[in-house]
Amino acid sequence: MHSAEIDEDGFGILEKVLDAGTVSFLTNELASLTSSNPAHQEDKPAYGVRDLLNLSPKTREFSNSKVVRKLAESLLGKKAKVVRAIFFDKTPNANWKVPWHQDLTIAVKEKRETEGFSVWTRKAGIHHVQPPIEILERMITLRFHLDDADETNGALKIIPRSHKNGRLSAEEIKFRRQANETRLCSVKKGDCLIMHPLILHSSSAGTRPENRRVIHLEFSADDLPNGLDWYGS
């Protein structure tokens, strides 16, 4: 798959990016994440972790491994760096649905009022902000799947080419949802779903929910202005 295809459609699926050994290693590593993340009940497995790079050093090592670097650099060049990592796992006890949306925020180390950066929030103690649209347009997300995913366990759905129209209002999202084709991104264990943050995407609750473990890595080749620093760098 060429970067031109990703730029045109806003997404793509690469099959068998991770071998069985790497999938097993990452699955075992993530199984140790429990209530160290305050969003989860004591001694319960994590189903969503925002600060993954710091809570799981092995995941940070993975994000800088040859297979991941080769893929990120093929899309963003040699300056590509991981700037955020999130872990998601849909289970029978955490079988949520996500409405249609774009990924509009980035995570930074501290809050600094800066022109073009707005809507500051804190999630899991981490500062998040909406950057200028040009920064989002130059980012890429790699979602590495540790389980098969289809409609039964809440695979991602996207609207192809919907990343080309900038930041969309709620009304524009509703219109595009009604007027455009949606695509279910069925993947196998070890596959990588590549997507632009601005592409419209959603997921339904699983009809037969089982694990749907995903390591979500965001990459950028940009430096931020005014002393702002990517949280994951």
C-alpha cells in the first residue's frame, strides 16, 4: 500500500504487520495494566489507557521498533515521532459505542496559551488541546490489532475521504454520515489500520463482545510552537 492511497482515502489496512510472537508479547504486557490507571476499578483489567507510553515501557519500545518506524517513516519521513499512545479493549464488561467523530485533540506536557491552540481540557491528568488544522492534517495514526475485529466485537467504521474537509461541525458530520458510504474496517490479529486523525470514524457496541485489543499510536513530524511539547515525545 502506497502513501498516496492513504492520503486519498484517509485510511488503509496492512495485513500481517505483526508476527504471532510480537502479538503474544504485547498481549501479555498489556494484561498487566490494571487499576494503576485511575479510570479502572481495583484489580480489574484495563479497557482503556491514555498514558500508555509511560505506563508500559515495553509499548514505548514497540513504538520505536524497526517494523513501526519503517511504517511511520514511509508516511511522514525520517522526522516522524510517536506523540501519543492509547490502549483500547472492548469486552463484555466494557462494550461501549463511539459516535461519528474526528480526532481533533493532541496531548501536550503542559498548558501554554498559544495562538491557534484552543479548547484546553485535562483527561487522565494529561493536558489536551485542539491544534491548528494543519498539524492534524500532517499527522497519522497506526492502530495495531491484537485480536480479530469485525462487526461482532465493535470494529471501527469510517467514511472514506472524509478527512479532506478540515474540522467539521456536528451538522456537517450528520450530513456526511447520511450522504456517504461507510466502511467497516474488519481486520485480523496482527494487522495495522492506518488512518488520518481527521477521517470520520465510529464504532458500535459488539453484538458478541470479546476482546478487541488495539494499540493506537499517533505520529507527527512537526515541532510545536511557543514551548509546547508533545506529551508522548
